[in-house]
Amino acid sequence: MKHIIWDWNGTLLNDRDIVLDASVEVFRGTEAEGVTSAEIIAAYTRPIWVTYEKLLGRPLHEGEWERMDSLFHLAYERLLDTCLLAGECMTALNRVAEGGRSQSILSMAGHDHLVGTVGKFGITPFFTLVDGLRDAPPGGGKAEHMVRHAAALGLDPADLVVIGDAADDAVAAARIGARAVLYTGGMQRREELSLTGVPVADSLLEALDLAGF
């Protein structure tokens, strides 16, 4: 393997707690007001609006997804300064770089937000490409974005490994014919990640071991 495509939220960035806190805020004033972090984790899936429908117990009304997504991001941004990189992030990034392999980030976070946040942590030089969501509605799947990301890298998919925290990362990797390793640092439970059939790791360094780095 020559290149790792990292996910950002819940993988390199340890933001699970603020995702949960922001999600709780989204449901204030709705049928799901008072929802707990455990209930959010149990319902979590992608696309994200399906999670919201599960918790509300009904389909979203017209325009409701956009309003709730805006509330989520406002709360998330307010809490973001409390976030740190995942505990092994720097060790993992250095290990890949020192091994002579390249790495990039593909995230479903907004592109400008992603580039700015990665830059604040001072880790941009590790990556050949930092790629966020552009010109597409938030909350959807990653597969189509993975196709474009891989094309921009110009590498054979057989030389790529995707490391992320959601089953959707494995789906996106399969779409381009790349390998995937999933990490339990995000919102989805280990049991759900295991259902994808790809290796599951409890740390970033273990993920690299499973990826053959």
C-alpha cells in the first residue's frame, strides 16, 4: 500500500463528544427533545437525516432537514475549540510519512471549514490533498466524493487504504476498489462497523497495523 485516505471527524479529530452535544441541541423543541447521547449513538447512520427521522419517529417535513443541519453546525462550531486531535494522531501521521507513504484527508465536512480546521492544528503539510464537501448537500454518503478524490490523487485504487470511523467509509472504499479499515473513535458502534466485513481497530496505530503500514 502506498497511500492512506484518512477520514477527519471521529478519526483524526476526536470530536465525538461535541457531535453528541450538538445533536442533543438540535432536538430541543421537537418530539425528540431530551434525547440522550446513548440514543443518538444507537440510531446513528448515514445519510444523517435518516438518523434524525429515527429519533423523531417520523419523516422530516419539507425544509426541516436544512433547519436542523444549520442548528447542528452552529452548535458544533461553538464547541469546536474544545476538540483535540485523536490521541495517536500525530504518531500515526509521522509513522506513515517516515515510511515513505503519502496520505490525504477526505471528509464530508464543508471544504473551507475542513481546510481551516486542519490548518489550525498545524498538520496540513502531512497531506497531499485535504478534500471536503463542495457543491453538494450535507449529510449524504461519501462514495461519489471518494471517486473524485481518488481521481485527483491519480493513484491505482489497489495502492490505497481508507481509514475512517463509519460504515460509509467502507462503502466508499469499495466503490473505488480500495481497501478499508474502520476505527471505533466515532459515532458508530463496533458491532455495526464489523458488519461491513472490513477490519475494525480500536486505535489509529492498530488501524495502520491492519492496513499493513
